[in-house]
Amino acid sequence: MFGRIFTLVCVAILFEASGFSLQGLRPDSSSIPVFTVTDFSKPFPPASLSNGFIGIRSAANPLISSSLLNSNRPRRIGVHPWATVVGGFVRTEPNLGGEAMAPAPYPLSTDIIYAGVSLSEHPEDLGIHRQSLDLSNGELVTEMAFRPSAEQRLDITVEQFASRSVPALLCQQITLRSSSPASILVKTNIDRTGIPGTVYADKAPYAEQLSDRVMGFDNGRTKLGIALVVPDTDGFKRETVGEYKVDAAEGKTYRFQTVAAMVSELYASDPELEAIRLVGWAKMLGFDHLRAENRGVWRDLWKGRLLVDGDPEAQRALDTAFFYLISNSSPLSMTGTPPFGFSEHEAYGGHIFWDMDSFMVPPLTVLAPQIAKAMLEFRLRGLAEVQKRARLFGFQGAMYPWEAGINGTDATPSGADTGWAEQHISADIAIAFWEYQVATGDKEFLRNSAWPVLRNVAEWIASRGTFTKRGFEIQNLMGVDESVGSVSNGSQMNLACKMVMRAALDVSSKLGISVPPTWRKIADTIVIPRDLKTGVVLPYDGAKPGSGYSVDMLPLLFLHNLPVDPEEFRRTFTFEQKLKATVPSTPSVPCTKESPGFSCPPVAASEAFIGDRKRAKEYFERSWKEYWVEPYGLTKEYAKYEDGNYITNDGSLLMSVIFGFTGLRISDGDWHHYPATLPEGWKRIEIERIWIHGKPMHLIAENGKPAQLLEGN
């Protein structure tokens, strides 16, 4: 992950923070943040709305596609990074080949002709006054005014959200109020400007159309179905397909609602027909019902909110991380969550990395276990493909790819050495399955999901290494530090494999299944390289300071119940922090200016564990402040980037609090591993509801005391 090969195309909009405010955050308040923009004189990265199925980046004027704002952004020819994306809608990547997430048309494009003047043709007459993103329910509200003449003013309020109850739906309501009597014509549109592909269907295949507009879109690799419906016309009369008119009275308010269904071929062989059915369902339910359901789902999810007493800024960061992790994942998704969620298609092609299994699944396992389960089911569905992949490399079992496509197949760019060398991901995935089944106590999942993955990864580990005089060794691989090519016995890899073998042995025993005796021998003898003089765990065989020594490999597993003696961990971590202070900042040195944000929270948790609360606070703040993107709290992968929504950061931040500062670990036994140690200034961590063995528990952690897990609701 450090120094990834498949480079993210950066955003080139320069942004200066001004006119932004965060409402409702007080040290003694439990209100959930609302991000508000009031100054639109400078460009800024647009808001990101998603539900784990669909993602849009809404422009300051949400009635137009944000992809139209990209004219001055550096990008590959024909690519609009801010275009709409839909889970399962993929293309052949034009430069590297292979599968990649595809840009999709924007389905909420709307023109308003007020007193004969078109808003889209006269954007200079539009004033945008305020835009707010409410994290409590994922609703974006934009207030604007259209003034085609000195005597006429049309006040416009646009409300948008991605439905969590019916995840194939995007919902929009436009509220209009005219200063004088005038005709208002509203035109809906599915905007495919600049989106590569062809339209193969543009209307419903019958006369009595349930939908307002229909589009079957084919980009040459997959099809996408889109349909629009207007659930409530509120005085508007339909003139023709997609056009609605009202003769507005002075001062009277009119509502115009649009619901769009977007369905990829992954979910339906005739996606345009399924989209029509979905908007029919949406019209029957009604916009207000969908909004009430959406708010209800979010209200329940926010019971998992991480509350911090003593640090309002940390509260803001955690609330924002919680919102974006949840909003980019779904218990119904079949595609998993890529590092940048559903905010753009260019970043790593929307592929699935270890980010999901190692940094998103663990916090979701206790905050929203059904979402975590959906992510793991994505890996389970790809098991047959990764079994074939293992055989191609000469191994048994299952060998997961570094970058996975929508069916779990290898989507790593063929020229990237991560594709054949960075193999620790198989163990990382197996650990996620193990932790989920331990945390939930789901016996069906244990037998039908966890065991098949653990067995296959254990078989792969057994075939991947070799027994020598030292023990079981795994040679020739790339570790997490991608700046170091081929190493042997990487400590992160071998420790993860040790955890997998132990887990596989435990599950086989619970299920009464016999396994090869070599599995226990591997678990007991796998080589963990150590320096006998200093008593520290080495990052890999032969590692020497001053020659690409990989630091902070152990913290990456620290929050996953690391099988290393606590004192040995202290020695290693302390040694590496001193060493880190002497080396330049690079992407491969965690928690430095050049490193990705997700690498820092585990270091903050490690500092807390060794008793340095001041450094824990410093590193925790660094892990989000230097990656924060105004005005909507998106996080960048690297501090030098200008746009974000790097969900990996969000998951890592939540993990550091749930499993680091509290001293808790997902364990097959007592979860209390050491007393809570909170960053300096923090008085208390509280979570109203976390799920353990299917029961809601209330978490309270105070510094120096064992965390309390109380029966909750």
C-alpha cells in the first residue's frame, strides 16, 4: 500500500478555506455535524453522496453534473473523475487495459425555464447562497436564486440523498418559489456529456410509461440501466416526456421530485428494465416515505457513534470518518468497497484492496456487522477464481489478488509488481473472516463462510513456504513497504500467517474437521525475524538500519490481536520510532508527511499503549488534520493531494479508537487486553452500541481503567 504503483490522478483545483463553518459541535453536545458552505467565490471539491451502491459528486449547483466542472483539471483524455459511479458498472481501462470502475451519466440533471428564460443557458443569473451536508442523514441541501430580470426572482432549494433503504435509488426534491406570477417549466435529463459509451435504449418498451425517462447505456464492457420518475408533481402538469409545467402564483411554494434508479449489469441482465421496475416501486412508496426510511436507517446506524469527551476536534474527525465509511458501504452490496468508496472512478480503478479487509471490516464488524458481512461475502464469492489463480502460481488453496475486480478476479495492472509480489493480502483477508466470526458468534457463517476461506488460505500458506532448520519460512515477496522489492520472512506477513494458521486450527476443531498435522507445525515454527542483540522484531530477514529498513510493520497488526509478547512489541516500537526520526519522510515511512493517512492511526494507538499520551494525541491529530479536505471533511490519501474521500483513512481512524485506545481486541475469550490509554486531553470514550455475539453492548472507556462493556440496546 505504501507508495502504490497504480498512481491516483490528482485533482488540480487549488482551494483556500473561507466561508465554511461546522455547526452543532460543542464539547458537551451530542449533535451530529452539519457542514455548511456560504462562500462560492472560489472553487472547491464537490460534496460526495453515496450509499454503497451509487455515488455522485454534487456540484455547487447540483442540477448540473459535476463532471462539467473538470475542464481545468489534469486528467486522462475523455475521463471525468467526478462523474457518477455505480457498483458493478465497469469498463476496460483505456490506458492499462483490464477492468476498472466506469464513469456513468448523471441522472439528476435538471433545467428550469422560468418566465421563458433557461437556467442552464444563463448560469450567470443564478446565485448560490448556501449548501449544507447533514451527516445525520446524508442529505445535501442547496439554496439558490435565479434572477433572469430585475423584477423576477425564483428561489430554488434542492435536496438530494442516496437512499439507504432502496440502494439503487437517488432522490432529489426541488422546491420553487416565484416572486411574481410566472410560468415554470422543469426539464429532467440524464446527462451523459463526456461519458464514453452508447445509448441502446431511450424509452420504456410499452406505451403506458411508468418512468419519466429511460436510458440503457453500454460502454463496450458492461451495460447500465437508468430510469427516472416524478413521484409527486405538486401542481405541475406533464407537457411531454421529461417536461413539466406550472403557472406559478406569487409567493406560493411548489415541489418537484425526481427519483432515479441506476442498475448495473452485475445485478440484472436487462438493467434498463429493472431500473423501470425500481422507479415504479419508488413512485408507489413516494418520495417522503423514501426520505423517512433513509433517515430512520441513519438514525439507527448513528447509535454506533464514537463519542469523545475532552476533544471537540477529535469528535469532528470521528463523526466524519463514521459518516463516510458507512455511506460508502452497504449490507446489500455485491462489489465491496474500494479505497475511495464511490466518490470517483479513476482512483485505482475502483479495485478492491486489503484496505477493505484490514481497515474497513474490523470497525464495521462491531458497529454495523451486516455491512461487514457483505464485504466478506464479496471475497467468498470470488473464492473459485482465487483458487484458480493459486494454481497458476504453483500453489494450493486460494491466493487473493492485490487488486480485485467486481467478481473477485485479479484486476491489478499487469505491469505493477504488486500484482505478483504483494501477497500478504491473502492472510489479511482470512484474518478479517476470523475476526468477524469471533465477534458475531455466527455459527452458520463459521461453517459456510469463515471455514472455506480459512482452509483455502491455510492450504496456500502451507504450499507457499518451506520448512528449514530455522522453521517454516516464506521467501520472495513484497511486504507492505512497497519501496523494498523482494524480501524473505517479512514479519508482518509471517505474523499474519501465524494468526491464520491458529485460526484455521481453532475453527477446524470447533467443526470437528481433521487437518494436516503440518498446519500446527507451521503455526508453531513460522520464522519471525529478530535481532538477538536488541531484542526487537525485524521487518524482514537481514534488515539493517540505513538500507531501506521498513519501520512500523507491527503497528499494522497491533489492532488485530498481534501474536507478539507485549514487552517485545514495546522494544520494537520504541526502537523504530527513534530510527524513524533519522530517516527522510517517504510514502513508505508511516505517519510522516509523505505517507498515506491510514498508516498513522495504528501508530497513535501504539504510542498510547506504551504510555505516551502526548504523542498519541499528536499522531492522532496528524492522521486526519493533514489529510482533511474542506469544505465537506473528505480525507486525502496523501497530504499533497487536493481531493479525497479515501475511506481507508476513515476505517483506520475508527479502529484506533475502538480497538487501540480502549485496550480491547476481538478475541475468542476476554476482549480486555490492557487498560484503556487515551490521548492527552481525552477524558472518556463512549459508544452507545457495539455488537458482540449478536447483542448490543454499551462501551465506556476511561483512561487507566479496563473498558466497560455493558449490556445496551
